[in-house]
Amino acid sequence: MALGVIIIGDEILSGRRSDKHLAKVIELLDARGLSLAWAEYVGDDPARITATLARTFASDDIVFSTGGIGATPDDHTRQCAAAALGVPLALHPEAEALIRERIREMHTGPEPVDYESAENLHRLNMGTFPAGASIIPNGYNKIPGFSVRDHHFVPGFPVMAWPMIEWVLDTRYAHLHHSVPHAEKSLLVFELPESTLTPLMERIEHDFPGVRVFSLPSVGDTERGGIYARRHIDLGVKGEPEAVATAFVRLREGVHLLGGEIVELPEEPAAPSERERRSGGRSGF
């Protein structure tokens, strides 16, 4: 069961808006000892959104989808989710009650609220979800998102989306938090090309199943300065803490034998296991 995110909206692909969701989702997951396996950007194209969701619904992945759940002509996510599942859209009773409550709060005139007005009936469309969906509470303006299976749909606005994603993680998936201990350790390598390091990296992954090697070359980061201003490779290992510790020793020795200059970086703290942890915008309103 991997974790993925789908970020929907033409405004992201055109550059009119800069995506902030990806970095935040990674941060929210990391705080819970989880990690993102994949991310996709999709424009406001119903056929493409439907095809993407059909594919991800067929997987066992936990998926967060941001954007496109409003009721304007360029919002297609609710309809596409229903099409991908082959189910109809239906007005969710809890969503209807919340939207009506929001309508009452927004009403300022002396006359009674006309829930049957064209504007208010249109607002109720934001509560039509694929049949069988459950709601995701929205503390910002009460207009909920929705969950179907392990797919969770939230608005594109960060001020709404991020608390809603946190709610899902802490309500639906608390049992996954920090369930797998994880460590990461790396060093900076100077004066060696990746092609020279590749055989060493392959041997490490072969000899230590479950440990992943990463290599991040840089032509030099003048903004950070210091040692980072030189051309270097950020080379490291990540995975189960005990295996990482042993693999890192092997990695460091291998780089030394190849003649590379080494600067070690601080070790990322290992996330505790569950046992250890227990013991110790576009908006209608």
C-alpha cells in the first residue's frame, strides 16, 4: 500500500499558480513516519482525470487528490471519480446539511433563506459525491471533501486542503504512523563522477536487501556556500536503521578506496516503531 498524490488544475500546468501541495504533503507524511511513493499533475481534462483515477482506484494505494471538487464549469473531479468507479453522483446527506448551514451563516438579508434559489441549489452540487462516499470535514468553510475507498478528495486551496489531509491521516491511518523504523545517512563525495560510484552503489543494494542507495549530483550550490559550493555528489543510504548503519560503513569505505574526498553529513534520526512510540482560491463561498 503506497501513498500517492494527484494535483489537479490547469492553473498549475500553465504556471498561473505555483503548486504548494507536493511539498506540504511530503512534510505531513514525514511527520508521521510515512513517505510519498508517487505524485502526478493533471489538468482540467475530464477524460484524463477519469483515466488517472480509474488506474489508481485499481491499485491498493492510498491517494490524496487536490483540486476540482467545486461546482464551477472547470471543476470535474467529483464527476470523474464517479465515472472511474462506474457509480452515479448523489447528494450526500451530511454534506447537504453542512452546505445548508453555511448558506444560513452567509445570509445577511432580512428575508428568510431561500434554499430553493438557483444559486443555493447550485451550491448543493458541491455535496454531490460518488455513491458510497464519506465526507472529509472542512474546518475553514464547512464545505466537505470526500473519501471513496482509500482515495481522498480535497479542495485546491491549501488553507482548506492541508488540515483536511491531516484529518484523514490521523483518523483513517493512525495505525500506519511510525510503523516502520527508518533511517537515512549520507556523505558528500568530491572528485569522483557518478559513473565511478555506480558499481559500488549496485553492490550495496545487492548486499543489503531493503536498503536503498541514493545519489544526488550537484554542479555546486553557491547560495548555500561553503563545501556545497563545490561540485559534489550527495551519496547515501536509507532504510531499516540497523541495516543502514552497516551499509553506510561499507559505502564510506568503498568511496575511500575509489579515492574520493568525503565530508559526512548529520544522520537523520530514525523514526520509532509503533511499539517504541507507544511505550515511551476557487471556492463557492
